[in-house]
Amino acid sequence: MFHFLDIIGTMAFAMSGALTAMSKKLDPFGVFIIAFVTAVGGGTLRDVLIGRTPVGWMLDLKYVYVIFIGFVLAIIFRKKLDKLRKSLFLFDTIGLGVFTLIGLEKGLEIGLHPVICVALGTMTACFGGVIRDILCNEIPVIFRREIYATLCIVGGVLFFVLRTMNLENDVLYLLSSSIIISLRLMAVKFKWYLPAFENQ
Amino acid sequence: MFHFLDIIGTMAFAMSGALTAMSKKLDPFGVFIIAFVTAVGGGTLRDVLIGRTPVGWMLDLKYVYVIFIGFVLAIIFRKKLDKLRKSLFLFDTIGLGVFTLIGLEKGLEIGLHPVICVALGTMTACFGGVIRDILCNEIPVIFRREIYATLCIVGGVLFFVLRTMNLENDVLYLLSSSIIISLRLMAVKFKWYLPAFENQ
Amino acid sequence: MFHFLDIIGTMAFAMSGALTAMSKKLDPFGVFIIAFVTAVGGGTLRDVLIGRTPVGWMLDLKYVYVIFIGFVLAIIFRKKLDKLRKSLFLFDTIGLGVFTLIGLEKGLEIGLHPVICVALGTMTACFGGVIRDILCNEIPVIFRREIYATLCIVGGVLFFVLRTMNLENDVLYLLSSSIIISLRLMAVKFKWYLPAFENQ
């Protein structure tokens, strides 16, 4: 189940990356690379920083294929995307919740401190988008007005609170992801955001 | 032979990086760093992602010296460069072919899947330029109109086709590099390019 | 002593990163990330390139806490900063000297060549600022007019000269850092800079 959601998240991230790249008028190679880094960039950065190499997608080609399919779908349906925007947003949000937990788990596996595990979860979910924005020559959107990353941090902290309750592992992971997903849906619905700093 | 071509490629990449940096009015330190990352950035990224650390240039100072010489030459001849542009382009193209094969080989050495090996080859040949463009605050040129990376992918795939023919290793490597080099020369001569996506 | 200076440098780097980010009107998450990468980005890049993973700040949470304090202080005092600019500059310069030596030491520990050790020292001291500038969508300031990095290189070379004199280790490290710190203070006082290349 959790594994299946991982695939959905990867595809949604790849498609959103491809759409950003097409709006920047990149060529197909550029679009594919942006789709790729949006989908696996966060996890790749995490793997590199904790020394888990070769990084994940090099050992499990499933991700490469899923991203390729997402890339092709994004190209085919690029003109009909407005109708799909809601489904895409939902998949993207599922990805956010699932990737946070996956990143957090990798930190736990090698015995890192909970603070670092939460950071790894947030990095896994959010830094693909950061790398995408840097490659597209923009200041990363999550540094400016998206509450995205903050929700991953909140969800990660709640994971460690829930963990003290001796839940089953599967329940713990699904529950924590669901919290992040719900928070994100509410954040968009009720227009929660972090205020930017005014110029001095 | 192959090793000697590696040096030529490194120097050509370093010089092209230095020229880009000078056109951006960077200071000598900035020009050197851009020359450096253009020359070894792709291989460094590859080494980091597959866990081959300390990365290559830290263990073999030859590259550092070659880049330094390329940097000095680029500064000295920066005003006469128009006359040299053709030689530089040839050397740069040799680098493209040789670096692709070197990257691919590193993947084979640790038993990665052919798809990942082709990706590593392309990364080795092309991502120094990507890092150069990011440091110079531009959207990477190979994402926009250069067919550069696509040729590395084609060459990498042909390598695996040729490999099934039981050629000698040296022949296999030289032949595959030559294919990439020839494709690149033809691509520029006949103005092959990938079409960018139009705005929707 | 040396260790205490490390903390001062980390906090100064974090505060300078936070101030840059606030001037770009980022939100609090963005400001924290920029503070973080400015403070530990150079050391993180160094650790990744030499294969020292999980990277330093994941194993020693002290840095995370110091950066968080620096981030909070920068937000609280952001309007009174002009009065603090001189102290901040001094702390930042201390960080420059200390970080260079720390980076250099990591290279020595694993037996790398002095040239590479000097590069690692310079990277540790300067590349947090490079990553900060890239994330803020600017060409890195040390590539354009800051003599910053050149002083780290000079200090690193002097370290190896002094090292031949059989000084005690503590003396050697403090002396080399002090040289970098003094050079930087003089560089700013006497307006030393590297000339940029003119357009051709």
C-alpha cells in the first residue's frame, strides 16, 4: 500500500516537473531532466548526504520507468492539463506525505537523531522542487510563499509523538502521511501561508 | 590513446568554462572555479552519486594541473580566441565522446544496469556544463537548444549494441567515442536540434 | 579554543545568511534554510566529496542548534543590524579563518595531497556562501569581486609552509587562522580586490 503510494507520488512529481519545464520552453531532454530531478532529487540529495550510495534510483529502475511514463503523459496531455489540475494536485500531495515518511525512515534506519530524521523527511519531499527551481533559474518557490515544507516538519514531529504510542509500524506510517496530506489540503483550502519578511 | 584524449577533453572543457566566465566579467578566482567545474563537474557528480569517494580529481592531481594550464591559456589568448574557436570546438567534441565512455565504464565497473550506465556517461559529459550555467545564473544551455546530451545517450546505447559483438575493449571504446564525436560534428554542420515546447 | 571559534563562525555565517534571505523577502522557512546552508554548506560539500558521510552536522547536533539561535537572533535584531554590522563582520572573518583550517585538516586526516587540502579548506570556508547565492538566484559574490577565497588559499599555503617548522599543532592552527583573519581585515581596510575581466 505504502509502496504503491510511493509510485503515485513519483509520477505526480515527475509530471509537475515536466509541466514547469515546458512552460519554460525547454527542449525534450531538458523537460525529462527537470521531471527526473523533481521526482527523485530530494531523495538523491538525502542519499548522498547520509552516504547511501549508489543512490536509490540507480539500484531500483522502477523509478526511472515511472518518471519516463510521467514525462510522456505530461507531453501528451499538456494542453488538457487544466482539467487534470485537481487530480494532479491530489497526487502531488500524496507524494508529499509519503516521501516525508520515506525520508524519515532512512534516517531512523541508520540511527540518526529525530531532529535529523525530520530534516531528511522534509528534504526528501521538498528538495526535488528546490533543485527544479534552481535549474529553471528561479528562487525556490518553497522559500517564498509555499507552506509545503513547514507541513512536512509538523508531520515529522507528529510521527515521533505517535511513535511513543506503540502503534503498529504500518499504521504509524499511514497515519503520519495522512496527517501531512490532510494539512496540505487544508492549507490550500484555507489559504494558510507563512508571511515573508518585509524589507527593512 | 584513450587516456590522452581524456586530457585533451579536460583542457577543452576548462578553456570553454573559462571563456564563459570571462564573458560574465568574473574575477580570476571565479574564472578558475568555473573552468574547474566545467571540466570535472560532471565526473564529480557521477562519483558522488555512485559513492566513489574521494572523488576522482582529489586522487589524481593531473586533472587539476591540466585545468590550471587551460585556465592560464584561456586568459592569455582570450583576445585571439575567434581564430581558435574551430580547434576548441573540435577538442570540446572529443571531450564529449571520451567523457561519455569514461562515465559509462564507471557504472559497468560496479555492475549497474545499462540504462543507468548510459545516464552516468551522459552526466559525465554534460553536467559540468550544467553546473557552469547554474553558477553563471543561466538556465543550462543543454536543456534549451543543444542536442549535445541526446547524442551522448545515442552513443551510449550504441556502445551496448556493439558490446554484444565481442569486439576488443579498446576497439569498442574508441569506436563508440568516435560515433558520438561524428554525430556531434554532423549535428552542428547540419543544424540538428531538438524543438522546444511552445507555450500552451 | 579553536572549537569555541568554530561556534562563533557558524553563528556569524548563519546570521549573515539569514540577513541575505530576509532582504530577498523569503518566508521564515526559506530564511532558515539559507541560514543553514550558508553556515554548513561548505563543510557539507566537502564531506560529500571526500565521502565522510553522514555529513558532519547530522552527527553533531550542536551546529543545528547554533544555527537556529543565529536565525532567531537575526530575525529579532533585523532592524538594529546596522549597529551590529561591525561585530558581525568580525565574527564572519573569524569563521573564514577557522573554517579554512578545519577543512584543510579533514583532507590531511585522510592523506590527501596538500593542493587538495587547500582546496578543501577554501571550499569549507567559502562554498556555503556560493550555495546561498545560487539559492537566492545570484551569481556568487566571491566569483565577482570578493577577495575572500583568495585569502583562504594564501592562508592554506602558509599553513603548509609553517608546518615544516615543527610547531605544536595548536599553535600551527591558531597561527594559520590568525593570518587569514588578519589578511581579510586588511583586505577590507585597504580595499584589496581582484580585477574582473573586461569584456573582449
